[in-house]
Amino acid sequence: MKKLLISLMLVFCLPLTNSYGAACTVSSGVTTPPGGDDCQNEPESYGVTIYTKYLCTAAPVAPTESSAYDLSNCVKTLDAGTAGEVVRVTSTSSGVNFTSTMTRPPNGVYTHGVMLLKNEFKIKQDLIFSSSVTADSDGSTGVHCVTTSDTGDEDDQKSLVCSASDGATPGEFTAQLTSFDGGGFDPTAGETFASGDVMAAYLLNTSNQLAGDATEAAASAKLLGVQTFAAPVLVTKDTSGFNMSFGVSTGSTLWIGSGSKISAGSGPFRVLMTPTNY
């Protein structure tokens, strides 16, 4: 997941927690409940809302609590307007067809990528566990668990219902993130990948500054992701556009929370943007 596939492919991986656990243990479709840590798994479907995407010739200026982010070194390559564009993918999706305005960047060397996203992550799960678990939303128990259709902070325990028997239809749980640290408030996250790519993510307030607390993050409901590419991306006269696809093999997080109840929420995803030539 965390690599440049070819020299002209941009990999945008967004970590949604400061540190996240290993992949969940799954055997023949049966998932082992997480122990003392969380684990990452692939949801039935995963959705995000994208507002804008940029390519940058130098590092953008990150937001602080007293100043907004500065993208003067960047060019906008996708604009979904104030409403944004909801993108949903599944494990069998071959790519994403965007209806937003796409703009070809000028020829040049690009060292960074930026995305502005809505701070909501739409998760659909249909799980079979190896042992009975207790659902966070209503205390129901069993080995068969599906996501609810609720919306809320990931820590509010609204995500799953469980049963001893199969057959329930999963809803789409809309997870809202108000901190990158489940134990307190942290508006920033960062990750360095084996490829050399470096990711930083920021929760914003309504002035596009770094959120000062969870209330400001919730009021804005926007998140900025900035990636430093391990290898600069070259756009030439032969570049006609970009194909974009999402990878969500670790798009959901499972953990045992308050009251020994199991919860589901967002996990890291990636966007692949492949230049196409005339």
C-alpha cells in the first residue's frame, strides 16, 4: 500500500490516527476481535467527501492556531465546489469516476500533493467474529455484527449492532473525527512511509486555521492532508490528465472501547493519481 507504484504515480495515503494497529486477523471471512489494541480491516464500502485537490511545486505552509494554510505554491487540479463530491468505493471497485471539475496542471516538477476533505468517513461493515462480542451502540451481542446508519464522533459508540444469527443489512455509519488521539485532543497527525513519502494531516477550524479543540474541529468538519512525495512528479507536454483510484484495504478500524464494547470507525486510505499521456 505505502509505495510509489511507478515513477509518475502519486500515492496519497491519509492516516486518520497518530498510530494505528496492525491488520485484523481474518481467516476464511471470520475476524478475530481486537485485543488491547485496535486493528485495521477492509470495509464493505468506504466513502469520503472531497472538496479540492492540489499539486504543489514546493511545500505548502501548514495551518497554525493563528494562521490559515497557504497553498500559494500549489495549483488546483480538482474542484468539487462548496458541497464537495462524495466518493464511495468497495473492494471490487476498479476506480472512481469523478464528476468534479478537473484541471490539467502546468508542465513542471511537483513535490507535494494536497487534499481538502470533509471530516466525515462513511463506513459499511458486515462482520463475522470468531467469538461473541458486545456492540457499542445498543449492547447487543453475538458473532454477527453490522454497521448502523448513525452519524457521530467515532468515540460516541454508535457504530455497530450484533446478533447471534446472520442476515442483518449493514447501514452506512458516518464517522466524524474530532481528534487524531482517542485519549485527548490532537489536531495533527503524521506518518513516514517505507517509500519515503511523508504525510501530514490537520483538523481545521472555520477560518482554515488549525483547530484549537474538538468543538472547533466539529464546527468546521474539514481536514487538510499534505503529502511530500519521495520522488518529484514531472508533468510534461505529453501529460493529458490523471486517472484516480482509491485503495481502502485498511479503510476501517476495529477496537474494544468503553464497557468492553466493540466499535468500528475510519482507517487509512490511499488515492492513486496516474498521469495519462496523449
